[in-house]
Amino acid sequence: MSTEFSAWRKLVQADMEAVLDRHLPMVSEQPAKLHEAMRYTTLDGGKRVRPLLVFAAGELFDAPRDALERAAAAVEMIHAYSLVHDDMPCMDDDDLRRGKPTVHKRYDEATALLVGDALQSQAFETLSGGALDAARKIEMLALLASASGSRGMCGGQAIDLDSVGIALALPELEHMHQWKTGALLRASVLLGAMAGKALQAAEQAALDAYAKAVGLAFQVVDDILDATADSATLGKTAGKDAANNKPTYVSILGLEASLALAEKLRQDAHQALLSFGDAALRLRELADLVVQRKA
Amino acid sequence: MSTEFSAWRKLVQADMEAVLDRHLPMVSEQPAKLHEAMRYTTLDGGKRVRPLLVFAAGELFDAPRDALERAAAAVEMIHAYSLVHDDMPCMDDDDLRRGKPTVHKRYDEATALLVGDALQSQAFETLSGGALDAARKIEMLALLASASGSRGMCGGQAIDLDSVGIALALPELEHMHQWKTGALLRASVLLGAMAGKALQAAEQAALDAYAKAVGLAFQVVDDILDATADSATLGKTAGKDAANNKPTYVSILGLEASLALAEKLRQDAHQALLSFGDAALRLRELADLVVQRKA
């Protein structure tokens, strides 16, 4: 990765703190504890992969800054809420997230439940604001809602829950991840592009292919890191999948083949962007980042 | 209440089953268990107070049917999700809802968590569809998101949680309920009206005053019923508030004064509708229903 890309990434990540800070309710507003907990889990942490995808896709079509910031904040709030609920005792029962106690450990379970619920509402509220054309905003809201719901992220979680201890075949595992993490990653790419212009079918198909490859690569690398890195590096509990007997790319394919698959998906992602030429540089570099990350 | 009103109410309630059935994912779609549980908790039950408010307010301004159905389905999905999460062990820990086992009892806690999350997404997806002008839909989505989030329903839940065992004064209790149940009831009235036309300030103020009175009346009557009715009549566990040491209108004011307050709020609701004349008949009758209901 170029130093120029690294600088851009750090800028976006820093900007996202300010953007999320602006779009989250203040602690000075009632109910203070709920707002504090919403901020605790959303601010100051995370790789901001989804916002990076939003901004990188936005560069393709010169999307206005405020619209990108709102889209990025909305997808990050949805992502943050899903982590809070996912960490709860009735789901993954995890104590550590981004190197800090999870919300139900730092506060309590009831607060964690409400934090997730309120963050989801806030995501749609944030995306409904701003100066974009109303018809475009409706399309973006419908996309985010669909990517978040039972035919997207929540549906993937449900399939994941039902597959614990079951020997999933590779196509089923891929299908589950396309919903669980892929849907929101795809939405990030499309929202960034849609903030710039109404997409033509060919543009959407190219971005879909890119997002699909990056989404799967993201998950393959997650599984590789879960099997090979330590908790301190990851900022969350390592080795959880094996401990929970959850099917992963590494458990099905082995480590070598998983590494090769991640590299192939990186190339697929580049391939999908050919028609966009130089304007897609950031998206290409993001695919590289997703595959080459160490945490 | 007139027999004509009773017939209208039954029609709306029956129609809502069909509308929700249409807007919820089918069980034949994956993930089947999640979709089944979403339907289990949303269909075949409930007084449909919020949809009734949507339809009654829609009659004021001749709102198109599909827009009312979508708005009513969306608020009912938000309401249903809040009940599912509210019933979970970390919140009210309730086993019975509408005379049936709660979702976490019938399925499991993880499914209950996902059902609520997915219903919230589905509410926004449903409201983003249909033929209304995009700018109007954006206003409606922003209103629903705000009424659902940390400055609305979720915020009220958070204040409620923090007030268990604390001797709230009447203004604080009223404030909590205005958020916890009032925000979504208000949204129901406004969404129904907005589906017909863009509201002028005076119209919105009149509907706000009506919704505020009905929302508080609803809660006062809930507290009265919780203290006086049995579980079989309510379809949920009676006497929970006293058992949980939760402040209620009855515990603060006593039963007599609570009954008088409910009647005063019913009159306030009628008063607020004066400028709408005969077109507000349904809304007036709904205020009567809310106060005179037995469950």
C-alpha cells in the first residue's frame, strides 16, 4: 500500500470520529447513560472498513462530502449495533471488543440491548437527513434497511446461530457470510456510489462484484486471523470460532488454501473495477488492505 | 362507542393482519425460523392501537390506502420489536404476551434479539416503499426513526430502567411515558395525517396535543388495568409494576384520581380536535376507546 493511501485512510478514520461524534446524541442530553453507552461503543475504535468503502466508492462519482459522511455514519452505526448485540451473553457472550469491555460488561445487558436498538434507529435518522435529492435518499434508505434486516445482516446472524456445531459445506458457509457481513459491506460500496449519482445497471453490477469479492475476502481473512493471531493483536478474543465449534474457512479448507483464496478474491476485486479506470484506485487499495491486514 | 365505530375498528384490525402478512418476509424464505418468529410475534394478536391511530388520522386528509397501510405496518413492527426486546430476561423478563409465550420462551433469547432487530429494519424498509412523493416519505422516515430512537421510545425505556425502585414524581413519570409510549403513538397520528398531505404548523400542533393526551391516557389506563385486571383478561402478567416496585399513576395518585385523570385526558383529546370538525370523528372515538378499554 502506498503511503498516500495510508495517509488517506488515517484521514478518513479521524474524520469518522468527528462525523460520528456529530451524528450521535450528546451525553448532555437525556437519557445520559444511554447516550454515553452509544458513544462508548461507536467512538474511538474500529478499523472503519465500511466508512472507508463508502468514501472510496464516493470518489468514483464525486459524491458530496456531507452525503458520504451521513452514509458512512449510518453504516457504521448499523455495524456498531450489530457488534453490541452479537457480544451479548445470549449470542456470542464476548467480554472484549476493540480492546475494551463489551457494552453489557461495561454497563449491563439491558443497556446493551437498548444501545443496539437506538443505534439502529439513529442510523436511519442520520441517513434521512442532508441535502441529497429525496428520491435518491429513499433508495439509499431502502438499501440500508434491506441490507440490515432478515434478508441481510440479521438473516446471516440467524443462519450462523443455526449452524453452530453443524458441518457446513463451503457454499453454505459462503452464503451465510454473504448475508452476515457481505450485505452491509455491499451496501457501503453502493451507498458511497449512490451518494454521487444514480447508478446504471452495469455500474451497479461491477460494484456488486467488487463488494462480493471484498466481503468474502474480509471473512476469509477474519477466519485466518482468528486462527493465527492473539487476542491482544485482534482487540477481541482470538480462537473463539474453534472453541465454539463454528465452521470457518480455515476449518473447512485449511490455512494454506484459505490464504490462497483470500489472494484470489483480492484479484477478483481488482478485476471487477477495470471499467472504472483510475477513479477506482482507492477501492483497489482497500481490497489490498482487507486482505493484507494483520488485525 | 357507536356500532359503526366498532365495525370500522374490526375492519382495520382484520386488514392489518393481511397488511402485515404481506409486508413481513415469508416463512418459505430463508432463514425460515427467524421469519417464522417475526410472524409469530407480529401477526394474530394485539389491539392494533397504533394502526388504528394511523388510519383514523389518515381519514382527516383522505390519505391513499397503500400509504396508510405501509405507515401502519411500520409503526406496528416497531411496536412489536419493542415488546419482544422488552420481554427478554435482561429487561422485564416476561413469559406471556397477548396470551402466548413470549418469543424468547417460544424460541430462544438469541432468536428474540434478532427478531426485534430484523423487525426494526423491516419497518423502515416497508415505509420506504410505495407511491408517495419521495420528499414526503423522507419526512415520514425521519419522524419514525426519531420516535423510535434514543430521543423517543428507546430513550423512554432507558429512563424507565433507571427509575425502578426510585420514587418518581408525577412530572418525571409523565416525561418518561411521553418518550416510552407517547413518541410512537404521536408518530402514528402524524404519519397517518402526513400520508394525506404535508402538515401545516397549526394542524401538526393540534394533532400533537391530541396525541399527547391520548398517549398519556393510554398509559394511565394501562397502569389502572395492571393494578385491577387479571392476567387472563390482559393476555399478559398483571400486577407486574407493583411486584417490580415500578412507579405508576396508580401508585402515585391512587386509583380514584387516576380514573379521573384518564377521563380528563379523554376530554383534552376531544378538545384538541375541534378545528378538524366532523372529519376527526374516528380520532375522537379512538380517544374514547383508549380510556374505556378493559384490556
